[in-house]
Amino acid sequence: MTTIIPFDEGEANLDWIGLTDALAAGHGLPKAEISDGLLYRGEDTLLQRQAWIDGLGIGVKSATIFPGNPGRGVPMVNGAMTLFDDTQGTLAAVVDFHLVTKWKTAGDSLLAARRLARSDAREILIVGAGTVGHNLRAAYGAAFPRARFTVWNRTRARAEEMASRFDGMAVVEDLEEAVKAADIVTCATMSTDPVLRGEWLRPGQHVDLIGAYRPDMREADDTALQRARLFVDSFDTTLGHIGELKIPLEAGAIARSDVVADYYDLAAFARQSDDEITLFKNGGGAHLDLMTSRYILDRWQAS
């Protein structure tokens, strides 16, 4: 019988540290085979991302993006995550799309931060007060429970609304000063032009970039990348596909050799000194959806 895991019931079994441990273990398995497919009807889109990891199984994440839906009172993005058994290919589970996306996205960044940020980090700045920003507050709070959180957003009202949901969280007005004061800066915006300037960074910081996902999008400028040791979750899904790295690589602002490692070389995810700046690009990927979904199913079955 196929297991169906809805959002609330599935989330009740999860914890952020456990997920990052599962992601690390998943990268110890054979490298994932991944592919994406897109279909269009006018402005409407079907995105299908699939991955196969030998020893873990097969995952297919289907997403529909219908821009007209909000006007009908329906969410713009919908979908489902299906898991197939690795041995027999049988359908093992259908997991809520939004549950997988939430935990995969924030967990991806948290795995890097647990290894690259200084353990004494106490000031965490979230740039962007959208859904992902809310999830980052929950994820980072699990690994850095004594940290003070601040949030900046282009529209202050949204930042104030987010801050009201979390005890002790403050809204900042001046982004430059907020970046200079932070030990960790995590960005989740929809910007195509950099909002984070390298001249604002100081020694010892960790920078986490999430928002850019298209070839024309980036959140940090060339100087930020040049001042930092660079890491990604996957070479295959970031270097030639996301503007954050694709644009400066093609312009010669950085070299391919400047990108130290992806998660298939987790041993390289370590600070060389307390003073260095580390920068991580979260690109997502179907293999991370699969690892996250498998963790969700394992926790469901254990409960």
C-alpha cells in the first residue's frame, strides 16, 4: 500500500539537525542521476525534476506554476513528490510538495552553515521576508539556538510581519550596516541585480545565497565572490545554470578553480581560519528533493 504523507502530519516528525545529517549521508551514496523537464501552455508551466540514487531510490517532483491562480483564490505553485523503491521500482510514497520544498531548501543551506559558519556565530541576518525567509529562521534557530536574528526586506511591512512571528527578532532598515554587524548573512530574495555588496563583508562571516535560480539572477556582486572561499551544493546544478556563478564565471570575475567543493566532497566543507569569509550557493536539485523525501518517509515510518 502506498504511503501518503500530508504536510502537517509529516512535519510533526521532522527536525532540522536530523535532516542535515540525512543529506550528508545521502551524499555518501553513489552520485545521483538527475534530469529536469518542462512543458508550457501560455504562461502556465509544468516542471518535472527527477533523480535516481543507487541505494536510496527514485524521486520525481512535479510542480505546476499557474500565474493566474492567485486571482482565483488558488496558490500559484502546486505539485507532488513521488518516491519509488530502489529495488523493485514500486511506488513507495507520495509526499506533500510544499513539505518537501520547505525542508529541502532551508536544510540545504543549514548543512553548509553547520560546517562553514563559525561555531560562535551569534548575529544572523536574513535578507528577504518571504516564505523561504521564515523557514530559514526556523532552520538556523535549530543549529544556532543562542543567535540573535534580524531581518531586512525591500518592503519594511513584510519584514515587520515576519519579525512579529518570532520572539526577539528585529527589523533592520540599513542593509549595509546590518550586513557588517552579522556573523551569518542568508539571502532569499527574487533579485536579478545584486543586493549584497562585497565591500560590506568582514572577516569571519558566512554568506548563504538561496534566491537566484535562473541564469539572469544573482544576489551578491563580484566583489563578494572574490573575497570569499566559494562552495556549492552541486556543481552540476549551479555553475552553468544560475547567474550567481554563471555570470561572473563567463565574465572572468572568478575562475572555476575558485569554487572549492560541492556536497559530494563534504570533507572539504571546513573553515581554514576564523577570519576567512565563506560563501555557499544553494542551488537545490532533484537529488536533494529525493534525499529530503526519503528522510521524511523514514521518519514517518519510524513514528
